[in-house]
Amino acid sequence: MSIDDFIDGANRYAMGLPQQRGAVISLEELRHRGVANQLAEPRRTPPFRKATFTLSESAIAHLAEMATDCDIAKSKLMRYLIEYHYQLSPEERQLIEQQLKID
């Protein structure tokens, strides 16, 4: 099952729609596919790592509101904001940080 199939199934479940049933395959065929996939695809490192950090209640609320307004996942929005801030010059960063005065 691909991630898209999983998400589609979750969406159908959330809307109360019937689940689509996949074709039944034998255990031997499943094992064969697994071995073939392992041989065909070299292991890739995931593009993201989990990170733990602390945010204020207002920052969490603002992040949730912005993510909803933009229809973007909060983690993706955080990556955008970090990348944007990273691309600023040190002077631009300092100016923004002085204007915001966030503890």
C-alpha cells in the first residue's frame, strides 16, 4: 500500500465512505515483492529528522492559524519560515529580531 492509498483510505474513513478492498495476495508473493523491492531500491535516508523544541502558547496558536490560513502543514510552514530567515542577511535578521522582541 502506498502512502497515497493510505491517505485516501483515511479520508474515505473520515467521511464515512466505504473502504476499498485491495486484492488478496499470497504470503509467498508478498515475500517475493519485499525481496525484489529491497534489491531494486537502495536505502535512502529520510529527508527530515524529528526535532523537539519548546514554543509559547501564543506561538503555537499563531502557527496553527497561519497553517490553516495557508492550508499548509505546520511542520512545512516551520521549514519555510526557517529557510526564509536563514536566507536573510545578518543585518536583516537582527532588524527583524529587534522589531519583534520575542522572549
